[in-house]
Amino acid sequence: MAVGEYKPGLEGVPATQSNISYIDGQQGILEYRGIRIEELCQHSNFLETAYLLIFGELPTAEQYATFVRDVTYRRRIKYRIRDMIKCFPESGHPMDALQSCIAALGMFYPLPDLHDPALIYDASARLIAKMPTIVATFHLMRQGNDPVPPRDDLDYPANFLYMLNEKEPDPLAARVFDVCLMLHAEHTVNASTFCALVTASTLTDPYTVLTSAIGTLSGPLHGGANEQVMKMLAEIGTIENVRPYLERKIKNKEKIMGFGHRVYKVKDPRATILQELAIKLFDRFGHDRYFDIALELEHQAKEYLGDKGIFPNVDFYSGLIYRKLGIPTDLFTPIFAIARTAGWLAHWKEQLADNRLFRPTQVYTGLHNVPYTPMEKRVSTSAGDGVTRMASSSLP
Ligand code: SDX
């Protein structure tokens, strides 16, 4: 393998063939199964979009009604999963709680035949259904409260907000949240979806596939950015501080959270839609001054980053919407995971249909034929420092 063929982060390297979604990073276009995201956000909802992504086409009225019914009646979680959540530390991150529960879920629902369409459908409906319940259950229990059971009479977005806030949401709030879920549902071969593909290619079960993907999404360079954006806006604090903040970050070559994208070199089309949704929410439920700071940051960042094709991405405005919906900041990434479950399942199913185990190669940069050094002749190197530091720490 020639060194020249190595692309760090596999940048620009096709890792799969797929017809699930399409991005044009220069034009700022995103399509799910060929339908523009703007069209779907105007006419569809998350469950219908999830069906489109996983099963390849928009459902008929009967297919949609069946899918909604099947997801609705799979929302509840086993009491043993609830008991497991009781053992988690209140200070634990909800993404770790979610990942642990999804891994455990697989023990209750073994899949004897990965290629059985009925079992793929059943597992997909169950995972779409249970992700919100797990997130809401952890949130209530970490406060010492009993979880609120899902309500079958509420639709998918309204039921999550109900389980979380213990009251029925305003219809506009539920619709805005529904569109947020659609916007986060799928995005070609992003890091967590690539991880899902690799795990799926080993022919393990979908619960394990999602466990891998959830862990990957949690990083601040990927799904964790929405939480970091809110911390950034709080740190900036006022519109007057935007420029000094920007100048300091650029000078220190530090990344501005919620900006930039490996594919989009223009503003992420999802950020544009989220910005419009935020305005609708603030018009109805009251303004948020952090939005003014965000708008000023976007405006001023153009001077420093615009020429490099660095603009707001999906994470820049999403947190402002969730905050207005009364959602705690550390639940922003779990909500991203709830939505992206649709995309992960779609790619899992597509990989299974024409599977080849992922096993790339490497460019070896190490030594060969190194002789074994007896213990008494070894000297410590910088590589070994971590071991001595760990030994002296107070951690159990
Ligand atoms: C998501 O892949 C997906 O589709 C992901 C996602 C999805 O739906 O699944 O869209 C969701 O993860 C969105 C991204 C959320 N992450 C962030 O907002 C974190 C901040 N963003 C950056 O870390 C960064 O933009 C990435 C990781 C998103 C993409 O970066 P790349 O493609 O790896 O680019 P890079 O780090 O190599 O940077 C190239 C240049 C560098 O400058 P130079 O060294 O060439 O001078 O651009 C600069 C970087 O310093 N740069 C930034 C920047 N992002 C890149 N400078 C300041 N602020 C930033 N945010």
C-alpha cells in the first residue's frame, strides 16, 4: 500500500455505496431517498421520514398507520432496564446511560435470523420506539423521580416531550421538535454511521450496532457539538464579547463549536431550517438573548472563516431550540441519537443486503525484526510515563 493512498480520517474516500441520502457540500443540498430535506420538513414527520429512510419509500396510508401503531406499542421498557437505570450515577452523562441501556436491550430481544425482513422490521420499530423512553426515564430518575410512562394517545414528538417535562407540549413545540428529529435523522457516512456500518458488517445484532454508533456520536467533534455550542454562547455572554471571543479562538487555532463540516463548504441547509424554527418558537414563547449572540457570531465569523468554507452546521442553532423547549443541555446529544436511529438502522439494513466485512489496511510506519530486550536492560521512555503517573493517582 503506497503512503500516498492513505487519507487521514478517510477524507473523501468512499466507504460504501448507498441510496439512502445524498449531500452536495458545495450547493448545500441534502436529500433523503432523493427527496429534498426542505420538502420533507414542510410535509412529513419523523416517523414517516424514518420509514422512508429504513424501508426505501414513503409509506402508503396503511403502511404508515401500521408503523405508527407498531412503534407506539413498543415504547415501554422492561422493568429490568429501569432497575439498571436506578443504579447509574445521577452525575452520569445521558449518552452513557443510553448506550448502556441499548446494549442491555439486545439481551431481551435476540435476533435468530438477521436476514428475516419481519425481524428487521420488529427490531427497527422497537429501537425507534424505545430510545426516547430510555432518555426520558434516565432524566426523571436522575432527579429522584419515578419515570412517566409513555402515552399511546400522543404522537412521537409530543410523547417524548410529555415523558420529559411531565406535561403535554404545545402543538407548535411538538411540531418544531418533530422537524428537529427529521433534520437529524440521516446524513450519509458520518462518523457514527460509518461506525454502525463497520459493526453491522460483522453480522452482530442491531442493538450492538446502535451501541457502537451511540458511543461514536457522543464525541464533541460529532454529535456532542450541540451541547458545546450552548456552553460557548454562555461563555461569550454578550454581543459585545463576540469579536474578542472569535479573535482569541482564531488566534489560538481553536475550533468554533457548531461551525465547519467535512462535506458542507457552505452553510449547512439544516442550520438554515433550524434558524427559522427558532424564530417561530421565540415569537411564540419569548425571546432568548443567546439567539442574538448566535446570530452575531455567525455574522462576524464570516470575516474570519467564510473564505475557508466554514459556516454554521446542524449543531449551531439546534441547542437554542431545545433550550426553549425546556430540554436540559446534556440531553441535546441523546436527542440527536434518538433521531439518528433512523439513519443508523437504514444503513444497517442496507449493509446486510450486500455485506462485506470492513477490514481496511494500513501504511505501516513501525520497525521490523526488533530484538527482545530483557527487563533488567530496559530504560523508561516517554511512552511509559503514563503508567507511572497513573500509579501515583488517587483513583481506585
Ligand atoms: C456533525 O459528518 C457529518 O455529517 C456530521 C453531522 C451529521 O449530521 O452526522 O453533520 C453532525 O457532527 C456536525 C459537526 C459538529 N462538530 C462541530 O461543530 C465541532 C466543530 N467543527 C470542527 O471540529 C470541524 O469543522 C469538523 C470536525 C466538523 C470538520 O472538520 P474537518 O473536515 O476535519 O476539518 P479540519 O479540522 O481538518 O479543519 C480544516 C481547517 C483547519 O484550519 P487550517 O489548519 O487548515 O488552517 O478548517 C479549520 C481548521 O482549523 N476549521 C475550523 C473549524 N472547523 C475547521 N476553524 C475554526 N472553527 C471550526 N469549527
